[in-house]
Amino acid sequence: MATSTLNSTKPRVVILGAGFGGLTAARALAKDADVTLVDRHNFQTFLPLLYQVSTAGLAADHVVHPIRGALRNSGVKFRMGSPISVDHKNKSVKLDSSEVLEFDHLVVALGSATSDFGIPGVAEHALGMKSVNEAITIRASVMRRFEDLCRFEDDTRLSIAVVGGGPTGVEMAGALAELKRGPLKNDMAHAASHIDIYLIEAGPRILPMFSEKLSARAESDLRKLGVSVRTNTAVREVQSRKIIVKDGDAIPAEVTVWAAGVKGEPAALELNLPIVGSRIDVDETLRVNHYPHVWAIGDIAGARDAAGRFLPMVAPVAMQQGRFVAKQILRAHRGQTLSPFKYLDKGSMATIGRHKAVVEVRKFRMAGAPAWFAWLWLHLFYLLGGRNKVGTMADWTWNYLTFDRGNRHIMDSL
């Protein structure tokens, strides 16, 4: 029996975004589709470890990996660029390089951006942490002000505020505290003793996705490291050198790190697709509503759980959706019935500092040194590139054995 043209030719798939979801989808489709992966950078950033670049724990080049290297020998094509328009009728996407890519299926995996929630002053006075450049800027801002303290040799204080008590904010605050207690103290104890670190959370407790017991353990660990944890403290405005909270009080902050949340990448607005909140509106199969040839995955996708809540903007969701949508595209190409996406929550983890971490997988909970080592090995496993794994392991080993951090460079103006 003759096979139809639809089933005998490989579908042309264009994937916008080479983050966790986009790269996973591209690899999964490599053998069965003609895939073109598009990203505005020629590298992928391992976002979970960016805070360690910000706090001098890792070199910046250890958390990035060339996209072409990740795709080597896969048959997947790569284009560096950003989408500026989509012709849904003719199924093509135009890039800012003026190149036009035709497709049978379009996968939008553009990720997320820092959300300021409409709070005045965030864009002007706070530092986000969604890119290597932002991480280097945070590190430079902290180190530059530390050098000022060393020069003054008086009672001037440096206040660093981290806004947001989720895993990113908790890990950032803990890493800053260890930077202060170790390397900076060894560099100049008087200056280090004049550094204050605040963690500001609008809700009643930090790490709300964990059990109350683990949340309390994390807060206790942070306080032991010298972090001032402020819960039930909503930010009203960010100003130069201070944060104004809802009750009118001011918290000093020469450096404000914004880790309060993210939103769908605004570039998605250029694609003429339905938006719900800041995400692309998808059905349970991850198809974009009213656009059967377009799919959305990861942070940009408005996928929901059984209770109707948006799925969290985390790497495990994006990776599971990347593998799932690859299968969906092949099913659609073969004329088969599509399946609903079901996210398998494998748990949450956050590290606070040396031998301090929390892990929760359903009813299994772990804290302290075992959780810390589990966190280290899991992140090392998912880090792309052998060189990055070796370099990261070398940095971590050096930091662990010497209580030092060798990446205390001010490089934002080079």
C-alpha cells in the first residue's frame, strides 16, 4: 500500500528558544523531523547556577554552553536571531536577520523575563538575574561597594537586599552571606563586618512551595549565616539606596537583587498569538488555542494543572514539555490522536549554604548536608558540556577546601 506524502516526508519544525524546553524538543525531534532551532544567543545559559556567578562561586563561562556544540551531529540546524513576525497563513516566521523560515509546526519556547509586578523603581534601581550579563553586573556591584568599604575604613555600612523568598532568592541570600563570612572577611575583616544582607518576602514564609517545617529550617539556616529575613514585607517602591515597604518603613539597600518572580517573555507578543496573563494560551495538548500548527512549552506556555493553576516556571516543566511536544508533533504529522500533557512533579530543592539545603519529593523530606550534596550532584548532572562539569566541579572543590572564591572580579565595564 502506498504511503501518503503527509506521512512519508519529515515535518518541518521551527523552534523559537534554545532554553531547557526548546533544546530538549530539538534533540527529541532530530531523527524524525527537519528541525531548525532559533535563539537570540549562540549559547544556552544554565539558569539555576547563575546566582553562583553573581556571588563569585563560579566563573561565568561554566554556566553557558554553545548551542551548536549541544546539537553537534544531530542534524538540527541553528539560527542566531529573534522572531519579529509570524505569517500563520503561509506558515513562516521572519527573523531580525531578515531570514524567513517556513514550517509545518512552530514551537514557541521563548522562556521568561523578570517581572516587576508594576512596582515603581524596580526597572531603574533593582538588578535582575536572568542572564550572565546581569549576574556579572550583580557581582561587580557588590565587589565595587566592598572596595569602597575597604577604602573608607570607617563605620559606613553596605546593605544588600534580595527581594523574593523563593528558591532563587533564598539561594542568592545564602550565597551572599557565605561570600561575606569567608572570602570578604579574609580580604578585609573590618569591611566585611559592615555588610548587611536582607531577604525580603511578601508572604508569611520563605520557600512556600516546601513544607512549613523545611521552610522554617531554611529560615533558621539563613539567620545563622547572618541574613536578616523579613517576611510579610511587601515592597511598595524601590529607590536609589533603599526599599520602601507597604507600611512605609525603609530598608537600606545599596544593592537590590530582584528575585521576586518572572513573567512570560515579552517577545512572544510579536507572534500574534493568544495571551493569557503573560503566557501563550494553550490547550491540554500544548497546542496554542486556535492555531493547530503552533505549540508552546516552558515558561511561556500557559499550561495548567488539574486544579486549573498555571504550572511553575521551572526547568523540569520545560524539559518534560519539550520531550512531550516532540511526540505530539509526530502524532499530529501521522494523523494520530493527541494526548493531554501531565506534569510529573519530581520535587523541589534549594541550597542555603555549605552543608545547608532542603529537599522535598512528595512526602520525602531531607535537610542539611545530605540534601546539600544531593543538590550539588543533581545540578552537575544536568549542566551541559564536559568542560563545564569539570570546571564547575573544580570551582566547587576549591571553594569547599579553601573557603575562598576566586571569581571576585569586577568585569562589568571591561
